[in-house]
Amino acid sequence: MSVLAAIAVLAVLILVHELGHFVAARSQGILVNRFSLGFGPVLLKYQGSQTEYAVRAFPLGGFVGFPDDDPDSDVPPNDPNLLRNRPVLDRAIVISAGVIANLIFAYLVLVLQLGIVGIPKELNYQAGVVVQPVNQESVAYQAGIREGDIILAVNGQELPASDKSTPLLTKEIQTHPNQQIELKILREKQQQTLKLTPKLGADGKGVVGVALSPNATAVYRRPNSPFEIFGLAANRFQQLFVGTLSGFGQLITNFQQTAGQVSGPVNIVKIGAKLADDNSVNLLSFAAIISINLAIINILPLPALDGGQLAFLLIEGLRGKPVPSRIQEGVMQTGLVLLLGLGIFLIVKETTQLTSQLEWVQKLFQ
């Protein structure tokens, strides 16, 4: 059920994105002849007065179709309500509306989460630090550390039940590149000792490839007013947005170190399912984070993405005439092939990795 919940969240985010394009077009009187959630064979279909609405077999995708791209359309090519015949600004609004919709949706989800769960009041700390290897090639994973392990001590030094545990562990790892360290970990109420050697990072510090989080549970209180919820949601949204931008920046400037952290649809669904398995409310955080990521990815000036189309519109606005259609089509088709190739590669890579994660799969389907 948690896997289905994660897939449903992704489907909703895609629906929100496509609705953004659809509403922006229809509100300006621009003709839209197709609205589809998913790709592949049609499961359900409804023909409206102007638009065909469809649900297709594969939910991780969707599209808004315009008569401009339909060779069978009976709309005259000079119709002022065709998307291609509208001014650059009108088209830019339609193309960017999906990104804007995802950002607005992420903020509203954070508002909903704070309204349901409450406002974080404090953390109840327990001894140790919760760790998660970033991938199966990391030093930590190869040494035997698994998701959810709690590191209780490093080199014989206990990690206290406080906010000082995570910085203390980080410091021990960073200051021991190419030197073996000993960890005492707790896994399913059983303690064991592991040894690993941090490798030398690009900044000269030791790295083992783990994400660290405090071993703590949050205590919540009821919000004082709706204004408090909206304000805190705005702060969280800003943190997530800036953090996501920073992550993409690191991927560009430090590709070799961060490329292994890129996730495809299989791993994204896995993460969402794990969050839902722990606590269904976590799906709201998952939805907000993925919605922001989806928005930022789509606005990148890459072929076949919204940002690529906006780049062509910018060039058109500067030169006073559109880029020749054969050039646009060639660039878009090349970009689509590259994106599909990347998607297939990530799916194959992550599917093969899942075979070595039998424990997680067994727990998921119990």
C-alpha cells in the first residue's frame, strides 16, 4: 500500500503540473484539444466540448495537447487562439505555468502538514545518530552500514543524547581521511561493531557517504493562529527551495562526487514508500520536496523541458522572429532522446540495486 501511496503522490504532482499549463491556456482563450494524465494506452476517456480528457496506463507522466501539434486538427492555421499565434508573453505564461503550479502546490502542502501535525516545539533526543548510506557504492554501505542504523559511539567515544552528537560524529569522520575508525551501531535492538576507513574528499576531509540525522523525535504544539502556519510554511518552503537549488549547483560544480546521489523513478518511489511506511503524514513532506524538485528540473534550459521552450521564446523575443521550426524540432527531439535514455538508465540501475535490498522489500510487503 505504501508503494501505491508513493506512486499516487507522484501522479498528483504530475497532474498539478499539467493542470498549470491547462488552466493558463484556457484562461487566455488558447485552444487545448487534449489533457492526459499518464502515457501509453488509454484507460478512461471523456470528450468535452473542446478538450479530450484521458487517463492512461502509465501514471508517471502526462501532457497537454494543442491543435498546433495535431495534423488531424480542423482548426485553421491562422486562428488567433492557436498557441503558436499568440504573443511571446502569452506563450511564456502557458509554458511556465506548470512550474508555478508545482511551487504553489508545495507551499500549500506544507501549510496542510503544519495544520494537521502542528508546530514543532522541541526534540526529545536519544543517544546516537541515525545514518543512511547515500548509495551502495559508498564507503559506509560497503562496510556494512544500512539505512536506519544508529551509531552509538565512534572510536570509543559515546554519542550523547543531545544535538551535539551529529557534529561530533561528522568531525570524527572528516578528521580521519584514510584512517580506520571504529563505530558501535545499534540495529534492531542488537549492538555490533564495524570498522571503516573514510576516503579523502575533494576538500581534504574524510567522507564515508552517509546522510546523518539526530536520533530524536519531535514534540508538536497546536498553532496559535493561521498566520503562524502560513509564516512557518513560507520559511520551510524557502529552506527547501534554496536547499534544492544548492543541490543542483553541487551536481554541476562537483559532478563526480554527487552524480551517484541522482535518483530515478524507482528510487523516488522507494523513498516515498519508506516514508509512508514510517508515518503516512510523511507523504506530505515527500510531496512538497518532490514538487519543488519537479519545478526546478522543468525550468532548467534543457531541450524537451519547459525551460528549453522558454529559452526558444527568449531568443524569439530578442531577435523578433521565431527560431526556425526545423532547428527547434531537432533540438527538442535530441533532448527527448537523451532524457529518455537517462530515465531508462536510472530505472535499470536502481532496479538491479533493489535485488540486493531484500530485507527492505520483505519488510515493505509484510
